[in-house]
Amino acid sequence: MGCCGQKRDSLRAQPTTNAYVTTRPSPPVPARLEPGHRPIAAPQTAWRLLRYLGRSPVTVRGSASGRIYSFGPRTPVQTVDERDVAALLATGAFAAAGA
């Protein structure tokens, strides 16, 4: 049976390798546009204020946008994506708020 020093020596004698490979992401390539062409801007989302008429907290998902809205007694008025407004108003639990 060997002593601790012999075990350390055998470990030191074993070759070690560094298996780390590092890569950096390449920088973004700027878009090349033909002369006279402009990039298309993302459509702007229109927002409307809706008031929740209920008394219990409720969380709803906008049918068009997929956004999650949380209403309750402390937060009855929220900004809502214009695309979701008609469906929420149709439930009867919401009304237009603000000017």
C-alpha cells in the first residue's frame, strides 16, 4: 500500500489537457439595401384604456395579441392593445376608460 505522497506524484505524472473551446459570436452584418429602398418599420401598437367593472381579480389573455392583462379592485384601469379591445368589451366586464 502506497502513501499519500506516491498518489500525488502519480497524479502529477498524468498528462493534463485543457478541453475548453471558446468562440465569440460574429458581429451582426448590416443589412444591404438597394439605392432608394428604406427598411420597413415595425407597425406601432395602438393602446386604449379599459376599466374592469368586476370586483374580483381577473387575468385575461388578449385574443388578438396574446398579451396577458391582470385587472382587479386595485388596478381596474389598464392599457390594452387596440386589437384586443373589441373582444374584451364584448364580455360586458369591461368599459372604455379615459378620454
